[in-house]
Amino acid sequence: MAALSGPVSSGAAARGYSLVVVIPVFDHEHAIGGVLDALEPSGLPVILVDDGSSEACKVELERQAELRKANVSLIRLPVNQGKGGAVIAGCRAAHERGYTHALQIDADGQHDLGDLPRFRTESTNHPEAVICGAPRFDESIPRGRKYGRLLTSVWVWINSLSLAIEDAMCGYRIYPLPAVIRVFDRAIGLGLRMDFDPEVLVRLCWDGLQMVNVPTKVRYPADGRSHFKMLRDNWLISLMHTRLFFGMLPRAPWLLARKLRGRQEPLLSGQ
């Protein structure tokens, strides 16, 4: 059970449009302060999810939550559940507090928060859509990760029978909370680690949500620490693609019919 601390915003009523930032954190004590500094001009409320971090990270998260208690709250998971498990806990907390949308970003500083106004604009213009970061990488991306992402993208296009998702691995995105909570409640065996990001987008695509792709610069990572485990996470991602493929097959006639009707075409920011 997640333990919550920090304020519950009275302004986050279940009406209109209300956005909260959800940040899963696992041992990124050196980077999280900079991420929160970059978010501060937005004025957005933030839910930090401590995913069973080390003592040093726990102390830093407590310090940051206390320092910024007007806008930042902290959820603690007693044991590490993986990025997906932490995002699910944060989104459920956001939904319970009455927010309509959640911005997911990483804690390591790789996402360019200078692009946040464009994400917010696209989300308010398309409130029923998922706003997806479409990464533009610099030379810091490891070559193996680059080609691994491309392979995952191909499988995502197959499993969704759509080109609507430009990059399913980018964790910089805005979810409409009612839609993503339905996926959490319904999906059996939803990936909880690095397999979460692509799987949840495919399942939202199956549910008919439009994807708005926003180009954004991404760098690897600010504190030099990646939690991607080559063998474990590639194995989990392979299992995820297999699970989605067999989930796609019975849905294929409906997905193809929807495509022929011209629905769910991909959008680029500004279109």
C-alpha cells in the first residue's frame, strides 16, 4: 500500500481540466532537485513516487517535499515495483485527488521541460488524447538503446495496427486519467518495469484514444545513472510484445475497420 504525504489540492476538483505531474523516482537523489527546479515556473502540482529508493534518496525526497510543500507531495512504495508500478501508484493517487490529467516525466533530468508549454497546449486542445513525447536525441543516446527503441517501435506499430505512436518508449507524456485508470483496472499482467511505457500506449490505442506526438529533445541521463537492465528488461519487453501480439489478433478486424474509416490518424504538434 502506498503511503502518502503532502497537500491534497482543493483546486483539483473533478471538473474542467486539471493537470498534475507524476514523477517515479528510484535512486535519483542527485537529479531530482534540478527536475523540480525546472518544473517550478509551470506552477503545476507534483506527485513524487518513491519507488523503494535507498536511504540517501529517501532523505532527499523528504527534503524536497518539505522545501516545496505548497506544490509537491510524496508517495512512498515500501518495496521497488519498477517504473510502471510507480507511475500506476502516482496516477491512481492523482485520480483520487480529482485531477483529470497526469504528466509523466522521468526523474533523471533527460526530458526537456522547456517543451512543457507545448505539451500542455496540445493536451488542453485535445483533452481526450494522449500527448506523447516524440524524442529527438543527441549524441548521448547509447547506440544499443537507439536500435532497441526502433525495434520496439516496429512491434508497437504491428501490435496496434497503427502508426499513431511515433515512439512508445519515451516516458514524457500526458494521460487523460479516466482512460488510463481503466487500462490499469482491466489489463491482466500489465508490465511494471521498462515494459510499461510501450504497453500502456498500445492498450490506450486499442481503446481508441488519439495520439498527439510532440517532438522534444531528450538526453541520457543527467546523473549518469540508468535503471535499464539489459537482460531483464529486454526479456520483459520481448514478453510484452508477445503478449500484445496475441492480444491484437482477436482485435484485428475491429482495429482494421477503424483504420479504414480514417480514425485515429497520428497527429504532430501544431496540426
